[in-house]
Amino acid sequence: MASGDWKGEKGVGGELETEPLTESKNFILTCTGPGGKISTFANINFESSPRPTISFTANPTNIVFGKPIALAWSSTNAITCKADGSWSGEKSTSGLFLTEAITGARTFTLKCSGPGGYASHSIRIGAPSASESKAPVTGKLVPINSVSSKTTKTPVDTSVSLDLSYSTKIVKGNNNVILKWNSKNVKSCAATGGWSGSRPIKGTENVGKVVIGKTYTLNCTGKDVISRSVTL
């Protein structure tokens, strides 16, 4: 029997392909035979997507005022790109663009985003001198002043949390305790007190008859250790 992040009866052997993961998952499988019952589980920790990167260049690297330049770019781990500053509009994740004639200071910025965050890269061209701004200067090369880039990763919540609760249920005439727990950003859990042994990072378990005053504790470990207890 499957529980946790999958459900239903399963064969004694098999294979299952999940949907694409967008968060951590816990798959529990419980099998029953003449000798009793056994459970096992697989915790799958979801890792966030890699950050986008941008390569953004201008050609020529030295410009002649009054003439255009060619902008070329490529990106990785990006889905969309957008131009800002001295150009605008949606752009493909890689491409080539010929500007209008450069007659003054310009800043060409390209911003690309993907599941792992966004990246921004700018090419800045300084203003021509007073003599240069009056007319194109044939053969005079003016260097591109600076190139800057920035990459930002989408913040990921890494805080650990754990909830543990109980309810009661009549099973074969006895009032039994049902423990239920759920955690976030932990790798493993262990039971102490009225129960013991390793446990999946979330689940439900019948721990037997109600005993007033009995305490059940669950300790889970991620970047920190977190514990929760319930007392009947």
C-alpha cells in the first residue's frame, strides 16, 4: 500500500515514473505478508534550478560615433529575455541586434529570467566630446567604457519546520492512538519516547492503545535539528 506523496494499492514489485518534481517528496510503501507488516520510504529532496547566465558583447569593441554597432548575446538556464535602457522589447534567449547610429551616451541592458532567478548584463557607451558630437568622425575610434553584469538567484526558503499531532481511533474494540506529522526542509526523522526508530519526513502511524500520560517525540534533522512531542 502506497502512502505519503503517492496513494493506492501496489504490486509486490514494480516501477513508477512520477510527474516532474517542483518540491520535495516522500514516498512510503507498506507491505503485508504472513509474517507481519513492513514499511519503507524514499525521501526525495527537490533542488532549485540553476541560475541564468548571460554573455553580452558589442562589435566593434571600439566604435565610430555616427555609425551603428552590433549587439550579440547568448544565455543559459533562461526562458525569457527583455531589453532595457537604450533599446527595448522582448528578446530571444540568444540573438544579434544592429543598433541605430550611435550619436551620444548609450546603455544597452539585457535581462534574462528562468526558474533559478534572473541575470542582468549592461553595455555602456560614453558620450562623445563636443567636437565629436557635431558630426560623425570618420576613422576615429571611441572605446566602449564599461561592461557590467549581475546575477540574482530566486530566494529559497531553507527554514526547517515540523508539525506533530494525534487523534484516536477505535481499532478492533480498542481505542488506538494515530500520530500524524509533516516537516519541511529536513532530511531525516527519528522517533523517541513512546515510539522509536527512523521515520519518513511525513506520515501517519497507528502506535497502539491509548496510554494516558505517554509521550511521543519526533526529532528531525535538516540544517537545524527540530523536535516536537505530544503527551496523551
